[in-house]
Amino acid sequence: MLCKKKTLWLGIVFFVFLTAVFLTAVPTLQAQYWTALPPYNLLWPLWSPVLSPIDATTGLATPLLTSLSAASILPVEPVLAWNKWLEYPWLFYNTPVAAGGGLSVYDALWGFNPFPPPGLLGPLGAPLPTPLPLGFGALEPTDPDEWAFLVNAGNLAYVGAFPLTGIPLASLLTAADIWGPLLTLL
């Protein structure tokens, strides 16, 4: 009788363990962290609550933008996007109308420049979509410990690039805003 009870308890513990593994591991394996935005196929972070809020009807992360081009107007600044072939993300800002308008990009290597960079344009100036690897949506989020400094540097460069427009530094998103809960998890 004692052996049957032990076997039953071991079966229950094993079943609970398998259920816990299934409920945590399987969704993680199928998680989508990025979506490609046309026309350049830059990766937009679905893991950022401020850049991809959860749609109340579907329960899915929904990007604030459906495309990212020189004419895009950002509802918040900066936004983060990633060209898979670069090791670092880019930050995007609205260029003030007084400075010509359009979209500007800040990256860790080249600083603050108009978007799109020449490498994303074909010979006739048309968008040149970045080829994406299979499973690009499941690539891990960018590491906030490694790239959070980029937000501070980009925000300071943006305010410094347009000093006469009076853009307050406090109006720009911080690393904590962009990475949200990931900032404490990673």
C-alpha cells in the first residue's frame, strides 16, 4: 500500500513538472520578438511595451508603425529598430520641420544622420529591402545591459543637433521605457 502511494505521488509530481515545462518552454520556443517593417525589412521590437503595445482585442503586441521610411512620422521618440546584419540597433527620431523634416537615425557607429542611409538604397534610389534569415522573428531581444547607453547617447545627440527647436530631453523615451520589463529580467 505504501509503495502504491509513493508511486501515485511520484506520478503526480512528474505530471505537474511536465505541465510546468510545457507551459513555460513551448511558448518561449515559439515567441515572436521581432516583426519586419517594409520597405527596408528593419526589425521592429514586439518585446517593447511602449513601441508595440498589446492590442486589447487580439492580445498580441502591435507595432506603433506599419512601415518605416524617410516620410514616417513617429508617435514617440526615439523608436528602436534593428537591421539584422548590424550588431547594434538603430534609434529613429523625427527631424524638426525647421531642419528639413523627415526621419533621422542614430547608430552606435555613425552617430546622427538622415534616414535611410545609402546602404539601404538601390542604384536608382529605391528602397533596398534587407534579406531576412529564416526565423528572424524569434531572434532574442537586444540586450539592454549592452545597448541601453545608446538611448542616452542618441537622445543627447538629438537635442544637441537641433538646439534652436527647444526639444526637451524629458520628452524623449528612456531605456527603461523602451525595454520595459526586459530591463530587469536580462
